[in-house]
Amino acid sequence: MNTKPEVTILMSSYNGEKFITSQLYSLLGQTYTNWKLLIRDDGSTDKTIDIIKNFALSDTRIELSQDSLGNLGPGLSFWQLLQFVDSSYIMFCDQDDIWLERKIEICVNYATQNFTQSTPNLLYCNGYIYSNTSSAIEASSFIHLHAKTLADFLFLNSGYHGCCLLFDKNLLNIAREYHGELNLHDNIICLLAYTFGAVHYLNKSLMLYRQHPSNFTEQVRKSKWQIVQKFFDRNKGVITSDHYSENQQVFSHYKTRMSVATQHIFNTYFTFPQLNRLQRIALILKSKMTLGGSKSILIFKVLLRKPLQDVKKR
């Protein structure tokens, strides 16, 4: 009998025939073996499902979850899988990345040593940026802003990438209560961890984060000039409308369980778009709110950008 904690890995696949095979092989090569992989296909029209079924035939830890819900988009597709989980730890996995062989082992070892049973816990690690075009590693990490508290997190406009996360059953149980608006599954998981639990950062790059033209999330590898241009783009907002709306929904659903101090942090964030520029700067200066721990970067964004940026729903 395997005495190590079981890990359920959740994957949402969609037209991933070019990449999913290498990712599945990287999971099969993990040094930590007490895992199961649950995959929901989100309406692929290529050979993705056939590839998954062939892997499932060769390893009983791999299971294809089939339903009649059709194409939900990545966030809802991942969220749909949460209802089938009953493991000690949960990880999200993207179809197009490659996990280094000790990724699960290192994350589980950290969790067993540092998570407390009475608290919802979330762990995130980093990853190498891997160019599919050049077949080379282009950067040793892609997460550069790290929030210590909820007040540091809200203005990040998203959670840490789902492929970097491991969380426990306590956080899973809280997350499964949510049935409101959902754009990105990882943002809500991170938001709930900062609201009700503990967030841990493991400063190791444990995966290859593949960059290619079909990435759902924005390309993270940019030149210094592109980064500067983006930062000074006045058409962009300090807050994006989809994350703002999603955060409102999460707050509405869970606010009766929040402390007064936590409610105050959310309400401070929600008032931000209604203020003029001077009021927004004053709010940031007086509050404990930062952008991933940096108050100065947040103030610069307030000076340069409009408060709220409309974006198309994913």
C-alpha cells in the first residue's frame, strides 16, 4: 500500500495534439508516483482525445472525464473537474507544458512539511520559459511579483498560473462552494487562499512553461522594450474588468465568512474605479494595498493608466 499522500492532477485539454503527448510523458516520468490524472476535454476537433485514450489504456492513473457540457473555456472546464476530487493534494496541469521529473515530489514534500491541517493552503512554484520555436529555455522564471497578503494580491489582475499550483483539501472544499462568475480558475483559487488561508512560495523552477502562438494566456516572454511599451500603454487599465467583476462575485458569495478587516480590503479595492486620479493615488498611499508587494509600481500604474479596462470575456 502506498502511504504517500495522493495527488490528483487536473487537466483541461483542447486541440492539443501537437503538445499533449510530451506533457503526458513528463507526468509518467515523475519520481512521485502516487498521483492520478483526470482530464476533461473541452471540445477538441483534432486527435487530442485519441491520444488521451491511448495513454489511459497504458496507465490506469490517467482517466478521461466525459460529459455533455461542450466547450466551456479553460476556467470553467478546470472548475468542472473539482467536483470529482477527493485527494490530499490537487494540482492543475496545462496540456502544453513539460514538468520536470521531481515537480510533484518537491511540491508534496514542501506541503507535508509546511501546510497546517487547520488552514486552507496553497503552494506555488516557478518555471522556466521554454520557446517552442527555438526549442530553448529563454528565461529561468516567469513569476516576478509575489503577494504576501490579500492587499498585495488584488491588483495583480490574476492569480498565479494554475500549472504552478498545489493546494490542499481544505482549500478545495471552500472552492467547491463557489458557483458564480468564473473567468480563470487559478485566479479564484489564489483569491480564496489569500482570503481564508495561507499562501506559500517555493522558489524553484520546476517546469518548462511552453510559449507558442496558440497559448491561451498572454505570452510572458517579452523584450525590455515591449515591457516598457506595455507599462506605458494608456489604453490599458490598472484593473481589468473581468477580474474586477470576478472578484466582486467571490466577495458577494463569501463575505459573511470574512473578517471585518478582510471585508475592508475588498471594499477599498472596489471603490478604486469610482475615484478620480488624485483620490486613487491617495487611496493607495493611505492603504496597505500594493501590486505584488510594490506600492511604487502600483502608483506609477495609477498615474499612467485609466482605472478600469474593459476586456472581452474569455
